[in-house]
Amino acid sequence: MKLLDKAHMYEGQEKFLVAVDCIVFGFDSKEIKLLLFRRRVEPLKGKWSLIGSFIKDYLSIEESAKQILYESTGLKDVYLRELKTYSTIDRDPGERVISVAYYSLIRIDEYKIESVEKYDAHWFSLDEVPELILDHGQMLEDAITKLRLKTKYEPVGFNLLPEKFTIPQLQIFYECIYQKKLDNRNFRKKLLSFDILIKSNEKDKLSSKKGAFLYRFNQKKFDSFIASGRSFEL
Amino acid sequence: MKLLDKAHMYEGQEKFLVAVDCIVFGFDSKEIKLLLFRRRVEPLKGKWSLIGSFIKDYLSIEESAKQILYESTGLKDVYLRELKTYSTIDRDPGERVISVAYYSLIRIDEYKIESVEKYDAHWFSLDEVPELILDHGQMLEDAITKLRLKTKYEPVGFNLLPEKFTIPQLQIFYECIYQKKLDNRNFRKKLLSFDILIKSNEKDKLSSKKGAFLYRFNQKKFDSFIASGRSFEL
DNA sequence: GCAAAAGTGTTTTCACTACACCCATGA
DNA sequence: TCATGGGTGTAGTGAAAACACTTTTGC
């Protein structure tokens, strides 16, 4: 079998337009936010949309997503996970486009305003999301469901909070996700029992006069926590 | 804005070959099995591979997956879920092909031997899987991880067992997934406490002289079980 | 009558829940 | 001094885990 023949094996097969769309979540220590963009090109120019683009021939789809995220937020190495492909033949009324959706969790305090402004972007709180183009509303819904599910077994909150965060901040994040109040004593007790945080001596006084101690996430300890077979659920 | 203009908006954008691959799981009341196919076309003809094909221009990717599954196993309406897209630019050494992987759970007693033979297929137990083409080994690994995770909150076992099954059969499935022995008293107690099974008067005597009662899954009761906010974990 | 799998209850253990007050500080 | 959010302990409840013997029947 000659490998070189292979280039011809797939001739005659139809090819497709392939895009990525990113659902970008943030958290401002009060509520979960969504980053949306005004579409800059026809068709549907000016409508609110997820950030997206056609994929590049020299990049994997994930790399394409990373690149568009970098361009539009100035952030590298963000938390990025595949959500789902959207491929109904008429989802784009003009021409068939297959879109692979990714969701991303970013630190709202770190994104670059310049990039965001250049792309005509805006943070929306989840209950004030405007109408979105195409099936982007469905993508968002699916992403929220997935995020909620994922939160049950993975410490996603640390990707949204600043590198140094307080326990009350983290609790508010979980309250947003689960959409219910949590008991602060029980929350703190369980969280600290996991022994995956590093306490600092600094306090954050932005949200109280007494101030709350700042912590960092300890990836190493978390890894061995998981390796020991325990499950992360708050 | 004229909608008809849109057909031209995407001109000049590169198009890609898009395929689906299906990881097909079965369960023979002893162990979890994987359905593999000998590739019928060059390149790599004769090698073991997941079942797959290029997608159709008149079908969504999921529909394409359903169709190839129907052709190769004779089964319709099977449990089918998207796994992940595989899109590194050199994953297929001949030409760039983007593949969307799906995993499927089928009743090993229901698939059509004719279709399977026509496609040169074979059931392998998970620890005797031969080397697979391209990144199909990676796909399988990812699918097993996902299946294991999914089992924790969804009753996937019922899709693999025959329509009428015994509690010991179901327990063996969970023992396979979790890779550990379970206590039969605790298993039975918890399972029955969910009240989502219908007991029949028939017994299955294939695996014991005493015989074990056959049960069916009650989808309606399961739906209200979930609606009541409880979580399915065995 | 015996081998082989099905089926059955109770006790212990541990994790989750509910619950209320003091602390530190800036204004 | 008071308003605000941060931080702490304990008792009670319920679910999971550990554990061993009897039943049925084909051979």
C-alpha cells in the first residue's frame, strides 16, 4: 500500500464550511456574566452574537477557538472546553455552516479592555441576555447546563475568580450556579476539609470592613485529591 | 439587508472534509464489548477501525451517524451521544479530515448479524481491543472515560441490557464500569428504592439454577424521579 | 446432596443539615 | 456606636457501608 495514494482516496467527497463559536463566561463576584459581540459583518450585522470565526486550515478547531479568544479578549491559556457541534443543514440561512461550540471561563479582571472594545463586546448578566443570532441562544443554554453539571465534579470556579479570592466570593459563585443560598458554615467547612487552598495573610476589604482572607487554589494538592479517588462537590 | 446576499458572504472561505466515527458499546451480561470493523477501503484497508463515514450534505452530523449505525448494525433509535471533535490537521495522513466522534450503547442481543457480517465487524472485549487506525484508540479511551462519568448520573445501563433483565445482570454492568465488586444487598436495596423498575413474574434461568426475576425499566417513573430533583447514582 | 447463584435485614459509621452568635472594622 | 459582612461549633438525621446466612433447583 502506497501512502502517497491516500491524498486521492477522498477525492469527490463533499467539503463543508466549519466555524467555531465561543460562549465566554465571567464572574464579577456578584453574578455570572456572558461576553457578547456585535456582529461586524453582513449578514445580521449589528446583532448580538457569540464570538466566532471560520476555522483555519493550519489550526485544529480548538486552536482556532483559542486564537479568536485571544484576539477578542487578549487572554491566553484560558479554560476552554468543547461543548457540542451544531450542524443542522439550515442553521445558517445563507449557506451550510457546521459550527463547533466551545465554552470558556475567564477572569473578568484580567481581560484586555482594548481588545474587547475593538471587537464591540459587552458583558451581560445571564438574565439580561439579548436575542442572539442563529442558534447561539441554544448554544448558550446548552453551555449553562453543561457548566452546571461540570461544577458538580470539577472545581471550575477557580477559573472565573481572580487568582487570589476569598471564600465568600467562591460561595457566591456556587450560589449562582446552583441558584440557591448555601450555609456559609457548612460551605467553608467542606471546602477547607478538601485541603486544596493556600491561605495568605492578606485580606480583601472590598466587600466588608472586617475584610476576608485571600486564598489561592493549589493545583498540586487538588491533583492528588482527585488521584485519591475523592470527588469534588460543593 | 437582503437575505439572499448571504449566499455570497462566505465565498472564499476554505471548506473541509468532515466525517463521523462511532464508538459502539455492547454488554453481554459478563463484560462490556466494543464493535469494530475491518476497514474496507484504502488507505489502511483491512485494519481494525471504528465504524465511520463522511457526512452527507443533506443530513446533520448526528443524522449521518445514525445512518451509518443503521447500515452497519441494522438498529434504529439507538442511544447515541456526541463525544468530541477530532481535528488536528494531520490526524489523517492523507488529507485533512475533521471527525466528530459519537458513542452508542446498543443491545447486543438485538443487532442484526447480517448487517454486521456485511461490514466485516467483530465484538471485542475491552481488554482485547486490537490496534486501531488513526486516532481511533484515543477516541475509544475518551469514550470510556465519558461513559464512566455519565453512568454516575444517568441510567445508561438500561440501554445496553436486554429489554427484560435481571438485577444481577445490572449489577455486573456497574461492576464493569466502576471496576470493582459491589455488595449485592446494598445494590439491590438502593436500586429498588428508586422505584423505577417493573418486576415481571418470569425468571431468567440462564445464569443460575434458581433463576432471577426479570425486570423492565420504567421510563415514566424514571422521568418523574429526575423531575423530583433526585440524582441517579448506583 | 451439593454446587451455584438469588435473595434477604440489621447495625455501625460517617457525612450532610440545620442552626445562632461573636468578631473586626470603617464610617 | 452601629451597621456590615467574616468567621466559628455542635447536635441531630439519614444515607451508605459492612456484614452472613437461607433459598431454590439442576445436575
